[in-house]
Amino acid sequence: AVTCLLPADLGAKPRRDRWDPGGAGRSSLALALLPKGDMRTSEPDEEEDEEGEKEKTDCTSLLLGESQPSKPAPICCSARYGLAVWAFFGFFLLYALRVNLSVALVDMVESNATLTKNRTSQTCLAHSSTPIVPRNTTGKKYNWNADTQGWILGSFFYGYIITQIPGGYLARQVGGKLLMGFGVLGTAVFTLFTPLAADLGVGYLIAVRALEGLGEGVTFPAMHVMWSSWAPPLERSKLLSISYAGAQLGTVVSLPLSGLISFYTDWIYVFYIFGSLGVLWFLFWIWMVSDSPETHKRISLAEKEYILSTLSDQLSTQKSVPWGAMLTSLPLWAIVVAHFSYNWTFYTLLTLLPTYMKEILKFDVQENGFLSALPYFGCWLCILLSGQVADYLREKQNMSTLFVRRTFTLIGMIGPAVFLVAAGFIGCNYELAVAFVTISTTLGGFSTSGYSINHLDIAPSYAGILLGITNSFATIPGMVGPLVAKGLTHNNTVGEWQLVFYIAAAINLFGAIFFASFSSGDVQDWAVNGYHFHRN
């Protein structure tokens, strides 16, 4: 065995990479500098040559200051994949709690209160459907007009945007586990109070929805902080795609399930059922997960050493946050632009395309819960598969992190833009409309392994704060995008809606090009103590 002494360790206790039964009295530096042929043991010559080459490589790596990662720990029953699964269910419930109101609201308001004064296009013939009478009509009804409903649905984002950056900062100080847990718990508890708030008045309901947004706003930054301590660099795409894919599946399940609950029982149970599940998840979360591998009680020693060794040269120990260097970092602003641009298109598809199909094509996607959830099911599958592919390309094909992040971002942003523009030229083909929105939303799933986790590539120690910054900007399209579209479509003509789609596609294209031009796949020098450049 060979002991290597780094120049920085001269005068200190030698570092020994392996157990050396016969080397206690040998000079470590001398052995490190001996020719391969002079390092003799009792093994055969062939094994000696192989061992010499290996030791030589180990010494070179140590002299260059590189970390020596352990052998990858098994995936099955591992603590890091257990964390991904619990995070998956957490985000599943978060998005179920977020979108269930949009479905329940249909049964909460009087039918004549939703009439709009906007003109309706006569381009396409009405899409005939058989009226469905709910089996249960005991739920209370409220006389809220379209503007009031818009305030109720939009109030969530006004709370959501406030806690993004503070959430990332607090998670770094107190740990992501508690912040993520109480974020979900708070959202669930306020969801349970939704029926009561609706009874008290629309102002109370708006306040409760804003408080739900405050609670949910800390969850993504908190989870990013946890992954900065848990995700080995070459497993980031897989682990984060599993955890964040829960958001899409939560939408897939919540849309039709909320409709079924309202149809067969009462709309209040939409909030009681999902809210109760959120409280139950919180109890398991507090019991099962930990902030880091060091504090986890059931993690194996091999997995702990593997995770810590792969992250040893990428984390910062300084308490203060380098705000100046962070806010002037071009790779960060590349993520900001991409995140903002992607969400503009995402919310256009989420809120405006159904309106386009209803007002122009005379086709209401709420007639079929499966069709309304199909785009998000495609996105969920794409997120899971793209995460596996991204890490395979990085680990097995030796493709750089930068190349993979840029490629997946371009696919996940240009693809939806193309199909969004195409949606303006589909005529009255209802099936093609559903196909285009499904393909567009599905392709957007590639972005999860692109810009969406690039925060962990450039600054793992500050990933939560970075996500808070980018998600603050990315929340603006949820508030502004629908207002812009409403201002452009007073007459509900095909030409007006084409302009809406052109604007969204152009923003998406700009974001993709900006990210491809200025993004980075390396840990930035301001993000690590004592280092100036680190390659992933």
C-alpha cells in the first residue's frame, strides 16, 4: 500500500488512504515519490504492476486536491431514494391542494354568476354534449361573478411569491426538513378551513388561499436545500426528477378525483380529504427523513460515505451569504430568464388554452376529466424518464453537465413553443387541440432535468436561495399572463388568440436561447470556500 502526503500536509500527520499493515515506519512522501518498480510487496509481479498503477493514480489525484468518492451505494432501500419518494408524495399533495379549488369552484358558484360579457366567436360549431346532472346537489352555492372568482384563484400566487427567497434563506439556517414539513402542513390546515372561510365571506376565502400560498412558497426552496446535502452530483437528475414529478401526478389525480368527489358527495369533501392527507403525510415526513446523511438514523455507513465523499468539494461552510457575487452571477440570471419564460408558456397552456377551446372551438375540456388531466400525465412520465436519461448521459456517456442541461432545456422550451403556435392554426379539430396541448406539456417535462435543477450544479450550498430567487420571477407569469391575454382577447377572435400564442412562444424561445448562451454546469467560485473552480 502507498501513503500519499499532500504538500499542504507537510509537517502534519500523514494521510493514509488504505490500511497498511507493514508501512507504519515508512516515509509517506518517499513512498509517494518512489518509482513503480521499487514498491515491492509479496504479491506476484502482475498484481504488483496493477497495484502500482492504481496507487500512482491515487497519489496524483490527492496531490491535485481531488476528492476520492466512494463506490456508489446501492439504490434499493437507500435513504436518499427514500427521501425522493417521500418528497414525491409531498409535492403530489401540494399540487392536489393547489388545483382542487379550480375544480370545486365550479360547484361552489351559482351557474348564472359565471356568465361573461365577452363576445363569443362563431367560427366553429358548438361541440355537442349531453348535460350531466350531479348526483348530489346539497352543497352550498355562492353568488360570485367572474372577476371575484379570478381574485379567489389568483390570491394563491400573491402569497406564494412572498415566501420564495425567505424560504430558501430560512431552510439554510434551520434545515429544509422542518420548513418543507411545516410548509405542507400549513397548506393542508388552511385547506381544511376553506369551507368555513367560504361561508364567512369571499374576503376570508381570499385570505385563506393567500395563506396557503405562503405555506407552499417555502417548499421548493426547502427541498432544494435538502438535496444539496443528499444528492450525489451524478444522481441529481434522477433524484430530483422523482421528487418533483409528484407535482404533475398530483395534478393528474386531483383534477378528475376532485370532480368525482363533488359529483357524488359534496364539494366540501374535496378540501377535507386532501387536507387530511396532507396532515397525515406531515407525520410520516417528520419521522422518516433527516436534513442530511450525518443526522439520518437508519442510513448505512456505505451510503453515508458515498454521499459525503461526492459532495466534499462542492459545499461551503461559511455562514454568510455572498449576496453581491450571487446576484451578479450570469449563470444565475440564465436560470431566472429560463424559469420565467417557461412558466409564461406553462400558465398560458394551463389557463388560456382551455378558454380558447371553449370560446373559439366550443369545446369545454371539463366535459372529460381524463382529457383535462392527460397533458399532466404525459409531463409526469417525461419528467421521470428524462431524469434517468440525463444522468445516464452524464455518467455513462461522459457528457458534460453543461451540455445535458442546455440540451434538455432547449427541448423542454422550444418544443412547447412550437406546439403552442400550432394551436392557433388547428381550425375546429378538437382531437388535434387535445393532442397539441398534451405534446406541448409533455415536452416541457424535459426542462426539469435542464434549468430546473441547474441551481444545484452552480451553487449546491445556496441552491435553496437561488431557487427562491428564480421562482419569485417565475411566479409573475401566473399573475400577469392571464391579464395580458384577457386584454388582448376582448372580441375572442382567432387572430387575437393567435397573438396571445405568438407572445408566449416568443418569450419561451428567448428564454431557451438565453439559457443556452449564458448557463453553466460548474460550481461557481463564490459558492465554495477556498476553491476557485470545480467541474462536475
